[in-house]
Amino acid sequence: MVKVKPFAAVRPPKAIATEVQARPYDVLNSVEAKAEAGEKSLLHITKPEIDFDPIIDEHSQPAYDKAVENFKKWQEKGWLVQDSKEYYYVYAQTMEGRTQYGIVLCANVEDYLTGKIKKHELTRKDKEEDRMIHVRIQNANIEPVFFAYPDNDVINAIVAKYTAGTPEYDFVDKENGFGHHFWVIDQDADIKTITETFANIPAFYVADGHHRTAAAALVGEEKRKQNPNHRGDEEYNYFMAVVFPESHLKIIDYNRVVKDLNGMSAEEFLGKLAEDFDVKEMGTEIYTPAARHNFSMYLGGKWYSLTAKAGRYDDNDPIGCLDVTICSNLIFDKLLDIKDLRTSKRIDFVGGIRGLGELSKRVNSGEMVAAFALYPVSMRELIRIADTGNIMPPKTTWFEPKLRSGLAIHKLV
């Protein structure tokens, strides 16, 4: 069972929330961030290298020092203000007419260390350490992580009660046209009920932010070891997350483009594909995968349907039945000799939010020679893999909308 707590968020006053909020640090590069950041933008804190001219290395000590300076400055100027009391919060996002409702809360470090917060991706130590530096220097979780949990009627009822009222923040982002809505859960009885209800929920599932989750938990563990008077209820024992009912979440496709056909002509490649797939030419109009184990390929100005033949996968194997595994094994490894998707320079990945037109665009430009679109993984598949202790292949899931940063910050002291 998971342990959660409310917290006194550091957040912007309502009148300037849209000026402070920002896209996550990892969805835009430094040049894009510098162009996008207004005077009050949180990007000055999450990507402080943009405050230098020219832009400096984001991992340099001057950048870290600037991040700390800016976080302090934002609070002194009243652009970020800490709530006087511990609350839970509702953060809802609207995309293409569908709204998902999450609770902003503090998750427990021990729950991550003991596996009650379940992951489905491997993390890299270098990326963990990079994120740990940011938590250490700020003594805060500046950006939230994104979890799923099994649907619960009690939580749903409390969320519905608050979302029937006027939001504290309510805006549409200019990048994608997604709606973002935020309410404060401020009644003691509701706060108590939320805490007690989550105590009966068996697990959280990391949806997005594996490295930030690991970093937040590991810094909490460090602080616990460094404190000779550690009790277990200190603020550093918790880190900020937004948790959504699993039924609210939709994973979108995560696609692949390759630079070459491993020395084969297009005709030879199509012939080799036919050994493991039913290959059907679909013409010049975009073809979207119709179901699991069906792929679309763009090659030579045409779209193709590729359906994996029976016997080439095992639907009883939670990893082996994934379309990313089938594609990796039967196409990238077997035919193209791309063994490691994490390190190969011959392959790149395109989030489905960009649309399949982005795939044909990159091939038509001559940058890539072929593109492959995959049917998206389901939340049930993700949970099955996490529950069985398995790890998904690289670049399997893509969640949208991304959580905006700056709507709530959690201080560790």
C-alpha cells in the first residue's frame, strides 16, 4: 500500500500563473527555451543556462548557481509563493476533447525504494545524477513526476467535488492547444480521506519521468542517511508527483525512422520483410496501424501495411508480445543489424504527437530512408509489465499532454 501526504506548494499567484508556468525541461533545447522564456518563466530556473549570452553548458557550475539564485529571486519577487497550509491539488489536462484528472501530492521515498512505486523502464546513472544535482541544489522538487494508479471511486468523488468549482488556474498552452486546469483541495476532511484512501491502494506506476523519480527518491535517501536524528516524517522523505487514474491515461505511439537499409535495395528489403510479415502496399496516403502486431512503413514514397505472421511472437510473454519487441527483433536486429536502440546512430525516434506526416517528411527530405509506425501500447500492458517486474524496450511509451512545470513546487525543508 502506498503512503502519500499533502504539502504546502510553492506556486505562482493566480494573476501571473500563465507567465510562470513552462514546458518541462526535457522537451525543449536551450535555444528554444531562451526564445520561449518570458521574464517570469520557470525556464529561468529549470534551464538557467539561457540567462547567459552566449548560452553556457547546462551542466556547468555557473548554470547551477544561477538556478539557485533564480529560485530565490522568484520567491523574493512574489512570483512564487508558498501556501500557508498543506493541501492536495487537482491538476487536469484536456487534449482533443478528453480530460484527465490528477491529484498533486507527495509520494513516499521508501515506497520507491521497496518497489511499491513500480517502473517499466531502465534508468541511466548519468541521467539520474544530473537530476539529483538539481534536487540537491534547490532542496526542492521543482518539476513533478507523472504516475498512474488503479481507479478509485472515493478519490474520483472528491475530485469531482472540487472540479465542479472555479479553477485556481485555467489556461490553454500555446504550443499544442491543450487545456490545463488546477484546483486546491483545502477541506481537512477531504485531505484526510485522500491520505487514508491511498493507504489502501497497492501501487503507483511511473508513467513519465523515470529519471526524475529515481533522482527525487535517491536524494531523499541521501538526506535520511546524513541526518543522525532521522525520524521518517521529514519533508525529504517525500517527493512531488501528479497521479492519475489509469483509465484516464492514453499512451500514444512512439515511432522509428532509419537512415539506411543495411546495404539492401528497397526491393530486397521488402522481400526479406515478407518472410515474417504479411506485406501490403497501401499507396501514397498515410496508413495508420490498425491493431496490435500491425505496423505501417513508409519507404520509397509509399506506405505499407506490415502484419506480423503467427508464430513470430508469443502473446503470453509480456515483453515478447509488445510491438516494439517484434519490430526490434524482426526488422531492426534481424534485417538492419541495429542491435542497440539506445546507442545506434542509424535510428531515431519520433513521438506520435507529431503525427505520421512527420515520418514521411523525414524520409522525403533524404535524412532517413524508411519509417515505421507502431500501434500504441495500452495502460494494461504497461501495468502488466510493471507488476511482473519486467522492463519495456527503449522508447516504448509516449504520454501527452506533458505536465506543465511551475504550477506547484515541493520544498524538502
